[in-house]
Amino acid sequence: MGSRQGRGTDMQQWLRRALGALLLLGSVGLVAMTEQGLLDHRHASQRHGGQILDLGAGGPPQAGQHGYMVRVAGPVRVVEAPYDPEFGQRAQAPVLIRHVEMFQWREVRVGDDVHYELDWVDRPVDSRRFERTIGHANPESFPIQGKQFDAGQVRVGAYSLSPALLHALPGSNPVAPDMKSLPPNLAASFSLYNGYLTTSAKPEQPRLGDLRVSWEAVPAQEITVFAQLDGDQLVPAVHATDGKGFDVQVGDRDLVDVVPDVPESPSFVWLRRILALVLGMFGALLLLPERPRTYHDLLLAAGAGALLVGAVASVLWLGTDMAIGGAWFGVALLGLGLAVWRIRASAS
């Protein structure tokens, strides 16, 4: 009978110690996965410019967010529309672009055959380099240049876009010229034809040196912006190692679509950290010799669990973040001190 009781007691002790070891391993695994997940997220984020926040529809900036990389999605809102002062043209769009073309000679080569044709070209064609220059001379310059006009202010949610982001907005739509807005001197020189302003006396039969001017605008559409937060402005991240420091995509895109190489940060970080400490404490408690438990044993187990979990976590953060690594090192030191104090107190 006594032999059976002894074997039963030994089995209970073995199971208790096995469970204690499993709890300790679980506490180490949980804190290691949590901290490593945070490290992986941080290292990947640094390639794009820094720590990342998902601001969604772009509520007003909060204290402490300056310098973060953020995702903001929503419709583009033009506060101050772009304006072409020479032609008096305006568009309710982020960017207005003026295109100028001249009817000029072009040299066309097909094998050994060379021929010349008149066509609309958006830059001066240097006819002095033609094989046959006689009868194919082009004007040397354009009297009017193509230009781009940015809106005075463009916002997505509560944030304004810097010029670099403004110029990265995708898409374009033609803008019909408004003849009523033309200055009198240009109204006398240009006429409207097929969506262009042209100097041709007979637009259907343009002549050498005739000009035509048109406009296009970047549409104000729903976009997703990934950029660095500077006050209430979104700007490219200067120190991003990805070579760009921002991204602009059409539509409401999830963060994983914008930066697919950045793993998600672990959720419930503090809950997982506390749970790891609790698991470590109970694991150490089960490994203590079997006897009536007192609060001294609980303190010893708490110290041992904190020492183990804190040491593992602080090693993971070593050389990466002194604040977090130092905090975990403090937890390990506190656990060590508590455990040593209880061991000495028990021995005395």
C-alpha cells in the first residue's frame, strides 16, 4: 500500500515539474515571439522611413505622431485650385498642366529612305541637323512654353500634400479651354478647335510654325497616401532606404497592399507580456520543492519568472532599442534581486 502511495506521489511530483517546465518554456516562447514580431515590424518599417501608423480616413494629427510614417486614405480635396495666369485658365484639380505644340518639319528615316513631313511636336525640332535642310527649316524656339501649375493646397483628410506627393498623383483628364477667360491679346491670336487653342487661320489645315495649346488636369479622386507626417503635412521620408520614402495609390488600399514587405505588428502586446510573466511565475512555482505554499514562495517564483522572461526579452532588444531593452533588463534585475532576497531569507 505504501509503495503505491509513494509511486503516486512520485508521479504527481514528476507531472508538476513537467508542467512547470512547460509553463516556463511557454513564457519564454510567448515573450520571444512578441518581441521578435515587434523587432521584425520595426526593422521592415525603417526601410520605408520609420515607425508606421495607420490613420485610416485621416483624423486630425495627435501629439507624438510627428515623424511617423502614416497611411491616410480618402478623397483628394482641392482647397486652392491651380491657375494658369497667362491664359486665365483654372481647374478644380490638384495639378493643371499646359501643353504647347508647334506644327514643324520632322525627319523620318526608314532604312536608307529619308523623307520629311509636317506634324505637331511638343518641343523645338532642330532642322539644322536634317540631312536635307533646304525647304525644311523650323522655327528655333517656342514663343509660349508648356508649364505645370500646382494647387495652392491639396488635402486628404486633415493632411495637406507636399509638392512631391502632389506630383505623384496618378491619372489625367483633358480640360476644355475657357475662351471667356482668355486675355484680350491671346483671344485675338487663338481660336478654339477640337479642344485646342490654335493660332492656325485654318485649323483644319495648319501651317508651319502654327501653335496649339491644350490643358490636362490630375483628377481629384480617392487615393491612399503613405508618407511621413510633418505637422499636418505629408512629406517623403528623407532617410528611407527604399529610395522613395512615400507611395500614392488610387483607391482605399490596406496597409499590407501599400507596404507588403512590412509584417504586421503583434496585437495585444502588453497583455502578451504580462501573460508571459504570469506563466513564468507559475512555472517557477511548480518547480519549487513540494511543501505548504507561503507568500515567500510566491515572491521567489515571481522573481525567478521575471528574471527568465526579462533576460530573454532584453537580449532580443540588445543593440536595437535601448529604452525597451533597458526596461526588460530592469525587469530581469528586479526579478534577480527578489529571488536572491527570498533565497537568503529562507536560508537564514
